Amino acid sequence: MKNLILIIGTLLIVLNTLIGFIVTDYATMNFLLTDLSLALSAGIIYFVACSKMANGYKIGLALFFLFTGIIRVFCMVFIPSVLENNVLLLVAVGILLFELVCVAVALFASKK
């Protein structure tokens, strides 16, 4: 199951990259940031699946990170090319920071 997370993440990255090369309206920055977001989501979900947390934490966090990862990917797909005053980039980074805090809290809570 854990390897399936990495395989699906890799396939999504390859698919997004191919779409980025084929579709001319899909900006290079967008598909590269989307690839990064997909890699981060797959990595976080894989880390949670491999951790020594209780199964309830793993299932809940994996579903939550899947949902927030989809939101981050949509932010990256539609992000404007200008990084200055970019609300979608701030939303995506905020979601990523929130995910990392959730992982840290879950790891701390599962050790108690």
C-alpha cells in the first residue's frame, strides 16, 4: 500500500508534466509548481503511512492531506505568473504549513 502512494504520485507528476509540454496555454511555472505540489503531497502522505502513529491518525491524516493536496494543486494550476501579491501562492504555502503542523502535532500526540 505504501508503495502505491509513491507510484500514484509519480504517475500524476509524469501526467502533469506531459500535459505541461503538450498544452501551450499551461505556463511552465504553473506545471512546475504543480509538480512540486504533487511531490510534496505524495511525500507527506507516504511519511504519514510509514510513521508509527496509530491507524486512526494515519487514515484521518491521509484523507485530510489528500483533500488539502487537491486544493494546493488547483491553486498551483491557476496561479498567475507574477509572484508579487500572489494570493493563490500564499494560500498554497499556508496550506502546506498547516499540513506540516498537523503532522508534527499528530506525531507528538501519538507518542503520549
